[in-house]
Amino acid sequence: MTDAAPVEVRGLTKRYGRITAVDDVDLTVAAGDVFGYLGPNGAGKTTSLRMMLGLIRPSAGAVRIFGRDPQVSVAALAGVAGFVEAPRFYPYLDGRTNLRLLAGLDGGDGAAHVEEVLEVVELTDRGRDKVGGYSHGMKQRLGIAAALLRRPRLLVLDEPATGLDPGGMRDMRQLIHRLAGDGITVLLSSHLLAEVEELCNRVAIVRRGRIVYEGALDDLRRAAGSTYRLRTTDDARARQVCVAQRGIEDVEDAAGGGLAFRPADERAIAELSLALIESGALLLELAPRLATLEDLFFQLTEGDDALAADAARIDRAAQIVEETA
């Protein structure tokens, strides 16, 4: 069991009546990954995480956490910690007391590590303050501190940076980097693409409950290819050259001026440079632009805005079923 992947999901499906919130999801989170689970609001991310943690039962499919099924035994979650949606605390108690209570409920030796985890999340100086007075970012960090009491090998975080100001996002990003550096595998759900691009080595993108991409972020960028930005002393003439040049495709105006195009290969770039000089359109800028995660995300999830009403119905159906379960 020790060599099993932290998370393996096959055919995971969740239906609420006629609504399918999660549809035949396959994904694998390998040891050492910082894995981003991405999708628009209502795409099924949180429902998927709940099934992975055994909080709700799948309609179909299988989940294995370090090789064990969380639906069969809670022991499958040994070495797993985190929070789904948002961490919850007693607002009238201070941070330290909240952590000690949680450690006591969980059992084990977590209470002995309260000061250590407060230091890790940089809340030592605020540990005696009531949680009701904490900022949103401090509560998120206290939630991670509570998770770290379990000494997890896998940390699951649902939208950990949502609602944070830029300083809070930076602190959260640095914290997750440190935890990953300590050997903790991290699975985080998010729709904040810049944060995921900064943090994650692998991603899964979900659209309408289905995975539309899973793999390394660098592989996704390479598959999308790169465009080039071109500025010259005569962009009108440069456009004519680009359109006529073999191996230069998708010529269009670039944001902020100049042209953008997609080359077939590096040789096409070299030949274009020579053709531009011969035409009298002298180069001012010729630079590659790799596709960003935002570019790729919208390519893969295009059209989901029209499904906002369906997403809301899915979320509401899930909430009703879980509240009455």
C-alpha cells in the first residue's frame, strides 16, 4: 500500500436525480505533486473532493487514497488532512484553543504540535486572539494549521486563496510552496488561474463535471503551441509579408500594437526574419509568447457561462441532498 498513489479516481460519478454533477472522472495524483483541480464555479470540483474524502457516496466509480477506499473504512484517510469549502472554528475561542480541541477530537499526539503548526503558518503571535477577530486569510491559514496537526502525507485544499487580498494570496502561495518542499503532496481545487499556474506542476481541468485535460502543465502549454509577437518599422508591409510567407499562420493584430502569428517551426521564423528585412520592414520586436494557463483554460471550458443556471441547480441539489442525508 505504501507505493500506491495518494489519489486514484476511476469513473467517479455523482448524480442528484436527473442532474449529473460529476461525470465519469478519472485522475491520478502522484506522490510529490502539487496538483491543481480547475474548473468554473459549478463544474463539480467540490463535489469531487467530497467523494474523494468519503464525505459523500459516489453514484458510480471508485476512489483510492493511498490504495484504500475511503467509503469502506475511515482508516483510508490516515495521513490525509485539509478542508473542503472553508475551515470552521469556534469564533469565541482563540486560535490555540481551537487547535487543541481539534487535536483532542482527532486523537493521537496532535496537541503536542500546536505551537509548531502555528509557527509554520505564521500565526504564533495571534494564537491567543479570538478567531472571530481573524481576517479571512488568517482563518484559511489556521485551517491549514489544523490540517498539519495530523502530520499529513496528502493535503487537500478547496479554494484556499478565494477571498484573499493580494498580500494574503502571496502568503498562501508561499505557505503551500513550503509544505510541498517538505514532501507533502497537495491537491488543491481552485478557479484562480494565476495562483495555480504559480503553484502546480500538474492539473486537471473539469468542464460540466467531466475532465477535459489531465497532465503536466508544461505538456499542456507545449500542446497548445506558442504564438509570436512582431513589431516592425512598417507593420502594414509586415502583415503582407507574413500572410504570403510559407509556415506563418493565424496572422492577426496583437494587443498593444504590432502583429501576432503562429509559426510552423523555427525555420519558418528564420525565413520570415529575412523576408521582412528584404521588404524594408525592419524588426523592432520578434518574441515568442507561450500560452498561459488562462488562455488554455478558456479554450477548454469555452461556453460554460451559458450554463450558469444549470451549475446553480446542481449546487443547490447537492446542498439539499447532503443536508437531508
